[in-house]
Amino acid sequence: MSIMKARDNRGGGQGSALLLSSHQMKEKGFASFLLFAGISVLLVLGAFFVTMILQSWPLFRETGLGFFTTLRWAPMENEYSVLPFLAGTLMTSLLSILIAFPFSMALSILLGEYLKTGPFAAAFKSVTELLAGIPSVIYGFWGIMILMPLIQSLQIKLGMIPYGVGVLTASLILSLMIIPYAASLGRDVISMVPGELKEAAYAMGATRWEVIFHVTLPYARSGITAGFFLALGRAVGETMAVTMLIGNSNFIPKGIFSPANTMASVIANEFGEADGLHTTALIAVGLVLMLLTGLINYAGKSIMKRFQVGG
Amino acid sequence: MKNPSVRRRVFKERLFRLTVFVLASLVVVPLAFLLGYIVKKGIGVVNWNFLFSMPAGVGESGGGIVHSLAGTLLLIVIAVALSVPVAVATALFINDHPKNRISRLIRFTVDMLQGIPSIIMGIVVYLWVVLPMKNFSALAGGVALGIMMLPIVIKSTEETLKMVPESLKEASMALGAPYYKTVLHVILPAGLSGILTGILLGVSRIAGETAPLLFTAFGNPFLNTNIFKPVDALPLLIYNYSTSPYPEWHSLAWGASFILVAFVLILNLITRLVVKKWQIKY
């Protein structure tokens, strides 16, 4: 109030019409500042797409659709193809989701049904939050030090070349990284299932697992699916830990033990030293990555929204 | 309970519960091991010399990480300074016009922005900032991290602004205060905790990011505080040292990992305190 009073006094003899107009101007200025900020956020995303498309355009002009149809990435010979990396990305991320699925389902059922409150639930929650906060590069470092030797000795036992790095190693670390995220999404979804439905089932004499399997999970199914889509989106875009553990080979992986490259890891590895068409090709790989994650996240978000509205 | 069908169902229930507990605890094992390993390997490395001196040469023992600590702080300051004003203003706009078409578009954009892989941030900011300025720089790194922070701060601020009661706004307007004063003197102070929470969450999220810095801040073995020159950062140092063949550097990387995890953990604890202490309650 004191500020306004001071302003009134300063306005003094000039009458209140002028005062009002200066307030109105500030009001308008403020409103347009807010609008400007909002629009700048829109522009950032728009400019992201425009930049990526424009910067990768020369590659498509030069090689046409070869980028999506050939199988060879050989920058020295000016041959570029996204397929080895698309294959590597899909293999690592799907494998990691597959590994993460039983564990994160168990965690979300445990936290959403069995241990809703109490010290255990709080401890679980803190630990999962803490793990979600550990930077990707540290997961990668730990993977190099602990997981790589384990996989190497497994490969020796199986009579294979002990690379230690490869699709499986990267997927294992990835699954460890996405379990906390998928589990916390799953817990939220499971705890949103209406109590009356479960109580009705209990009242009819159902055991707990019958309630979970026949009431809770069917009801929460779309929400859980959405959670896995969102986790998949993370796995696809994850860079550092994968770059450190996948072995960086630019061929389509032959199996889960073979070294490969994901779209994100090839960019992290080669972008710094690339020039000319090579840079352009890497930006094109980035564009594909961006569209893929965008699509997966959009699918996840819209399924989740429908679940929340329905529930 | 003698009924065999009931007994079978109860048995199934027990089996299921056991499976859930076993699977859930199986996850906790590697994760606890990971945390324990970081602490075990890292805490012995951390001392005064480690925190406040420059790195030693290859093969020499000792040496510190002061250059990357300073770099990380510089990057965080730049990212916060660039993103927070835009984020808070955007959240205010969405909150003022919740049903507006632009607001809906902004919400969608924020969701999409949050899903963009961090390495893409690196490429785009390289094209936007590094190429025109012909130099890797702390500024470029800060821009990349700032864009990553935007969605987090916008969402957290928006959530808080929703909880500021309408009656507060009405009271201020009824006193004749213009809307911008209502926002600056009533709404924002009431929502301060949420904005702070968002900033802290955002900082703890970007503090460990490596991928967006690879082609922007780039890394620098020397101490640098000039925002137009490349700087080192803790995650960059961990990446470079951990992929090197020298055991001395590996142990430095563990020390840096410990510092980074401790920093993120402390930020999370402060966030919780802020949430608890300054909850909106009217």
C-alpha cells in the first residue's frame, strides 16, 4: 500500500486521468511480457525442429532416401545410414524395458498395494528418488567398473569373444536406470484405482492377489502401459551410460552380446570430430531420434491423460 | 479353511506376495550396491587438496578438481539466470489464461520439450551458439542446461500458482491494486516455495547432465571463469577420467562422482525442507 500512496502523492495535482493511464500502460506492458515469455517457449521448440530439419536437409538432398534404406555407415566413404543405429536403439531400449518390466511391476504393486504407508514405503520412496537423481555418467562409470568384468567372464564361460561391452551390458544399466521411474509411475497409477472397486471384490471373498489381478491391474492397465511408454522414451534418448557401455560399433548388432551404437551414442561419439556431410548426417540421426522420442512420449502422455480422465 | 479350493487360493496369494517381495528386493540390491560403491570409492579421495587444487599431470598422484567445481557452478548460475525469469513468466501466463488456446499449446510444448533427449540439446545449442561465436563456451553450456530446466520450473511454478487461493487475488484487486502489482506483491510471494522447489529440482536435474555439455561447454583442464571460454564441469570430468586408462584418474572420477551425488542429494533434502516449511496454507 505504501508504494501506491507514494505514487498517488507524486501524481499530485496532475489529476487521476494521467495516473490511470500510466497504470494501464504498465498493466498492458506486464501482460505482454507474460505473453512474450510464453510464446518464446513455443518458439524454442519450433526453432529446435526447424534447425534440425534445415541442418540435415543437405544430406537428404545429396543421398535421397538412402539414409533410410542402405545399411552402411562409413563416414570416410561418405556413406550414411540411420538403420544400424535405429536397430541398436530399438534393441537396447526394448531389451531394457523387458528386463525392467517384472521388477518395476513388483515394486509398483508392493508400494501401491502392500506397503502403502509406514517406514518401508518411505524408505523405498527415498531410495528410488535418490537413484533417479544419480547422473547417467555415474551409472556408466559404475557399469565399466563392475558390470563389464561380469559380462566378460560370462562371455568367456560361453566361449565368446570377451568384449564386455555391447547391447546386453548397455541394456542392463539402462534397465537399472529406468526401474525407479517406471515403478514410481506405476505406483501412482495403481494407487489411483478406486477403493470401492477393490472393497467390493474383497467383500466377495477374493484374496489379495485375486483383487490385484482381476480388479486393480485391469483397471490400471492403460495407465501402466502409458508408464512403460514414458520409460521407453527415456531409454531411447539416454546417452551417456549407453555411450560408455555399448561398444561403439557402427554395424547392425548380430545378437545381444555384440557391440553396437544407438542414435544418441553415435552422436556423442562422432559429433565432436565430424565435419562437412558427416556432421549433417549426425544431425539427421538426431532428427530421427528426436521424432522417435517425441512420438513415444506423445503416445505415453495421451494414454495417461485418457486414463486419468477415465479414472 | 479345510476346503481345498480355498487352501489353493490362499497358497497362491502367499506365493504371489513372496514373488513381489523377492523381485522388489532384487532391485534394491544392485542399487544399494551402486550407492555403497560410490561412497566407498569416493569418500577416501575427497579432502581439502582434492576440492581446492588444480589437476596433476598424467601418472602423478594427487591433484584436484577445483576447475570443474567452478565450471559446474558457473554453468548452473547461467542456466538459472536464463531460464527462471522466462519460466516463471510463462507459468504466470498459463495460470492467468488456463483455457486459452496458446496456454494449451504451451503446456503441450513443455511436455514435448521435457522429452527431448539431452544430446539433442547439445547439437542444437552447438548450432545456435557455438558456431556463430566460433568458440565453445560456458555460455553455450548454460543455454543448453537452461533449456533443459525450463519445463521443470514452469511445471512446478504452475502447480503452485494453482494453489494460491482466489480470495487472496480478489482481496488485492478489491483494494484497487492493479493486476501486475497483485502478481508481484501477492501471488508471487505466496507461491515462492513452489518456484524455489522448481528451481532446486531443475538444478539437481541439470547438475549431472553430461550429454548437452559435450559440444557446448566442451571441457577445459584449466580454471576458467570467463563465460565466453570453454569450462569444465563435474560430469564432463567424470566422463573423461572414467574412460581414460589411468587408475589415478579413475579414483579422481570416483571422488568427483561422490561430490556430485552428495550435491544432488543435499539439493533434494533442501527441496523437501522448502516444501515442508513454506507450504501454502491459508
